[in-house]
Amino acid sequence: MALITLRQLLDHAASEGYGVPAFNINNMEQGLAIMAAARACDAPVILQASRGARSYAGDIMLRHMVEALSEMNPDIPMVLHQDHGNNDATCLSAIRHGFTSVMMDGSLEEDMKTPASYDYNVEITARVTRAAHAVGASVEGELGVLGSLETGEAGEEDGSGAVGKLSHDQLLTDPDQAVDFVLKTRCDALAIACGTSHGAYKFSRKPDGEILSMETIRRINEKLPNTHLVMHGSSSVPQALQDLINANGGDMPQTYGVPVEEIERGIAMGVRKVNIDTDCRMAMTGQLRKVAQEKRAEFDPRKFMIPAMEELEALCRDRFERFGAAGQAGRIKPVSMDEMARRYASGALDPQIAANKAA
Ligand code: G3H
Ligand code: 13P
Ligand code: ZN
């Protein structure tokens, strides 16, 4: 099956009331494990590559890897999405390399460290959206800066993340501004800030409403009922994976992620795309450490990778099932990028925006 666009997939998810995990991918083993999980439960897939992933694997390798995964899984609709694009060049070069969707993250300036002005964010997101829609690709924008309501800090994830102390106004997306942002940029999906941050160290305790503001999501969804919302920093940092890593020579301080049941509440309030990277990293690393610890004479990388892939597959399968994506793959009829471009050009995809205006 040819790759489909994010807009097509999230429109389906909205009409059926489910959410789709978006898993980050950097290498073949992650791809194989995610697709094995999708096959096992008949779920559509969003694979996303960060700028770091693109420089790690290379655009050509990523493109061919994803094409191979698609050919191996002809019944599974797949989206290839640019995670946290920082400028026009990143987004447009991704589309040129076969991505069907891009995130233009204008919540931060191009350096991915400095919180951007609202006007900058609107301008760059609208510009990228015009260019992407012309060729049928989808765009995710972001309004609000990811970071901790406990510390006011973003935490650094491989060079990306706001520096300095952030106010609650910056850390929580403003619902009225969100309406204005979607109307002006015409983005297909909106990433919001609600107290989550990237990486493993999100919360110092199991989060409650003080530090994970599901209320912000509810208020945005009330004003933008037809806009697909995206939760970033949505790894759950499972205790079992922390224990697995620490029991096998790791030294991760106790930490807390976003409980899966909170994500389920989010899905009931319009969240359609749920970004997960850290959990996938922890699943693989936990098993790699376990083999290294228990089989000290082992040197065949495949003996490390097979249990790592199995752990990742189990994690992905759980998220597909919990988010309601399981069983949906076979119900999606692919729409080509050309056809999506025609629909954007004819205004056929605009009623969503009109409906939001009326809401
Ligand atoms: O956006 C954050 C993701 O976890 C990607 O991380 O830049 O290290 O690939 P990365
Ligand atoms: P986690 O670090 O919580 O997995 O978040 C990943 C993410 O938001 C990628 O954009
Ligand atoms: Zn993110």
C-alpha cells in the first residue's frame, strides 16, 4: 500500500473516535518491531523521523527503509511524518524524500531553543502549510511550548527544547489563540502544550491536574472540536521498563511519565496523534542491557536485537490497543497525495476550518 497522509488518517481516527500512536524511528529494528505490532492488531501506523533521525540514518536510507516496510505490510496504512521540523527547508526536503506529512514546529525559533513570537509561528506555519498542501502533504503545527509545569524547564532532548524558565502562559496553550492559529495557518493537526515534556524525566511524581493539564486539552477541544489535537512528550515511562534498565546495570533516577489512562482521556477529548519515542528507546535498551548482563560471552548483535524488538513490539501493540487504533487498518482506503492536493485546492478540506469558526 502506498503511504497515506496524516490528514487522511486523522480524519478517519476522528470519525471513528480513536487515537494513533506516532512512534519515532531511526533504524530497521524499530521499523520491523513497530510493523509487527501493527500487523498483529491490524492498526494504521504513523512513523516519524526527527531531524536527528534523518542525520543518523540519512534520508535515502530512511526512505527506502519505510518503502520496504510498506511493501512488506501491504495491508497496513502508513504515514511517514517529519517530527519537529524547524524551518521551511527541513519540511520541504522531507516531502521531497517521500514524507507524506510534516510538523512545522514554530513554537520555537529555528535554533529549537528560543521560544518564538506568536506572529513568527503563524507566519512560518502558514507558509509551510501552503507549500505542503500544494502537493497534498499534511502539516502539524504547534502552539505553546513543551515543558514542565513543576520546574518551568523544557529539558533538553538531543539539542532541542526551550532554554531558560518558562511561564505557565507559555507552557499551556491558550484556547482562544489556538482558534486564531488554526484559522490563520490552516494546519491539519495542532500540537498543544499541557505540561508534558520530551524524554524520561517529565514529572517528579505521578502527575495530577496541577502538573499535567488535561483541562487545557478539554478547553481547546471545546473551541476547536474539529481540529485534530496532538500530544507530544507522551511516553508513559513505565515502571517496569525503569526497573528492567536498573536491574541490568542502568542508573535511571525514579521518574514518572504520562499515564496511559490520561492519554485515553485525551483521545476522548480530540487527541488523535500521540507522540511516543522515549518508551520505545527504553524498551529496546532494557533488553539490550539484560542480554549484556546475563550473557556476558555473547557477541552476536542479533542475539541482542531480537529480544529488544520483542519488547518494543509488545509496547507498541499495547498502545495500538489502548488508543483504539487496533482493528482500523483494514477500514482505511488509501487516498493519494495527488488527490489530497486536489481536495485542498478545491476547498473540499476546508469545512473543518469553517466548522471550527462557527463553534
Ligand atoms: O522530539 C523528540 C524525539 O524524542 C526525537 O528525539 O531528536 O533524539 O531523535 P531525537
Ligand atoms: P517522548 O519523549 O515522551 O517519547 O515524546 C516524544 C515526542 O514528543 C516526539 O515528538
Ligand atoms: Zn515532540
